[in-house]
Amino acid sequence: MLPRFATAALLGLLTFGAVSPAARLPSLADSAIQQITAAELRRHVAVLASDRLAGRAVGHAGNREAEQYIAGAFRDSGILPVVPDYLQPVAVYQPRLGPDARLTIAAGARSLWPAVGARADEFRSVD
């Protein structure tokens, strides 16, 4: 039987990555899914959504810690890795804005732009 956390992760992958809406789960996975408790899911979600993992953007410390948590859960569950250490490197494009980059908010004939770090009440009119 698949370990419970692995089954939950598998369910998520199958739910969001299913090729066809008619695709069915294998009976072994379906059986394991039925045994997952709300408390187990809450525990994993609590870790992954915690403030400790703040900043889960790609390449940030919180993201790397979440990767390690999930890999550890798979390892502890006895799932064999498909790639070394359960982590497959992927190239991710991350655009970088220059010092003159600006966000302009337009509504009808009026345009506003915020200064870097500005609060909503500090927007300046471009008009």
C-alpha cells in the first residue's frame, strides 16, 4: 500500500496533471487515498504553509526548505526516487527589472504610479 503522504501527493499530481478527465486512479492508489485522514493532510499543509517557509518563490530559502520537506516525506514513506534525492533540476526564467522600471496603473484618463515601496495612499499622478 502506498504511504499516506505519498498518496496525497500522487492525488494532487493526478488531479492537476491528468491528461483526460476520464482518467482513473489505479485501485491501489484509490484505496490508499481513502485511508488519508484530515489530520494528516492538515499537518503537511501546516508545515508547507507556515511562516517558517515564507518566501516560497523559486530559488528562495523557503522554497528550498519546502522541497526538502516533500523529498523527506517521500523518502520516509519508502518511495523510490526517480531522480537522485527526489529533486529534478529545471531551468526557470526569472525576469529582472532594471532601476528605471515602473508600474503604471491606468483607469480611464487618469494614470497613477507607485514609488518603490509605496503604500496605496502614496501613489503619484502621472497626469
